[in-house]
Amino acid sequence: MRQIAFYGKGGIGKSTIASNLAAAYAERGLNTLMIGCDPKSDCTRNLRGDVEIPTILDVSRDRGIERLGLEELVEGKKIELEEVIYKGYGGVYCGECGGPRPGFGCAGRGVIVAIDLLKRLKVFEELKPDVVIYDVLGDVVCGGFAMPLRRGLADEVYVVTSADYLAIYAANNICKGISEFANKGGSPLGGIIYNVRGMLDDRDVVKDFAEKVGSQVIGYIPNAYQIAEAEIEGNTVIEYVPNGDIANLFRELALAIYTNTLTVTPRPLSGKEMMKIGQLIRKRTKERYTHKGKEYAQ
């Protein structure tokens, strides 16, 4: 069983990438389980035709977890695995941790409870997945969101970023979390995935960051209209345009990750180093806008 975690700034495209990779693995005949660890509960929507599934925390609350406790909930068979895990495109098993009731509790703590519940329900023994994908909120690496890092649930972690400074800043914070736990049985860094967002498309910026933290850029996903079109339909690109170039890029990335053996304990950058990256990004963004302005003027 191969367990892979995807981290990155909110809105950076983790779920898009994770769901497409899940579809690619299923296409290769691998039994795949994807667990969404974002309280928005929308990580697996592209595998389910935009149909929401009950979250693990919501079902647990309905069955009385707050009154009975986790152990009694499972041992008393108040909850079954099929109530929280659903099949999606290509037979991919989908689960959403969910979040606390609005105004109550901690979303990070919710991830811990949800994954503990899945373990007690013997999700791995029952489903026997070849690949497990964790799609994790990465703006703040704390509490339950750091669970795959702290407990070494994932064999390796992949960080999704764009060339935007705030995305790289979040990626560096994630590298700090990985570095903190890697020598304590936590998960190592497998690589950086460059997902184009915004005006600036600059591979060199992301490549430079990856090299500085001691890692590699393992994949590149362009800002393509097929991705947006597929998501409007609640599909992965692999389902929506299976023979397209973007679908093939996701297949290549899936294979690159599955065969990757280069994992590291990252060396997160200092504040001064991050400031230099920020200055470089601002300079290149300004140059791009100036160039576009001249084009429009002509």
C-alpha cells in the first residue's frame, strides 16, 4: 500500500491534482482510496460528478459520537464503513473528513478523529487499497492537518505551489513542518508540484525554490481551460477529456510520483531567503505587466 499526501496553500489546486491522480491510478488498475482532509469537504467532488457525500464527522455526530465516544461508536456497530466511504469515478473510494459544527471545535482535531475512526473501521484491511491519497489543507500546518506528517501516515508528501509569493511562502511553511517531524518517524518530502495560477508562469522561480529546500519539481500542470471545464461538470480531466494533452500530463505525473524514490528532509528557507524570492517575483511580475501593457498599446 502506497500512501501519498498532498499539501499546499488553500485554492492552489491540490484537490484538482489529487483527484486527477486518483483517476489515473484507477485507470491503471490500482485500487485507490482518496481521503479529503479539508473542512470544506469538496476534495473528492470531481470524482463524484459534483455529488456531495456525507462527511465522516457528520455521520459520527449523527450516530452519537459526542455522547458515546469513538470506541463505543465502533464497537457497538453504530456506524459502518459504507456509510462514510463511497465509490467514485473508476471505482475510486472517496471519503471526506469534514469539519466541526460552525462555531464549535477545531477542524484539525476533526481530521484526527476522522482518520482514527477509519482505522477502527479497518478501512485498509477491508478495502485493501494499493494507493491512498490524503488531500490536506496546508495554509497552517498544525494539529490534525499535520497528522500525516507527525504519524508518518504518508510514505511521502508532495507540496503544490504556483509561482505566486504567498503560495511559495505556504510551501516553505509546510517544508518546516515536514522537517520538524521527519526525524521523528514523520513523512519525508517527495517533491514540489508546480500548478500554474495567476498572471505569472515562471518555472524557474519554483525550480529555484525546490532546489533550495533540497528537493525537485516532480510535475508541471499548466493553466488550461480543460481543467476549468471539467470541474464545472464535476469531473476530472481524465474523465472529461480522456485523450487530451492535459489528461496525459496528469497520467505522467501520477506515474512519476508512483515510481519516485527520491525523498528528502527539506531545508526550509530563512526569512531573508524568502524575502529575496519575493523581490524576484515582484520584479518578474512587473516586467510581465509592462510587456503586456506595451502589447496592448500596439
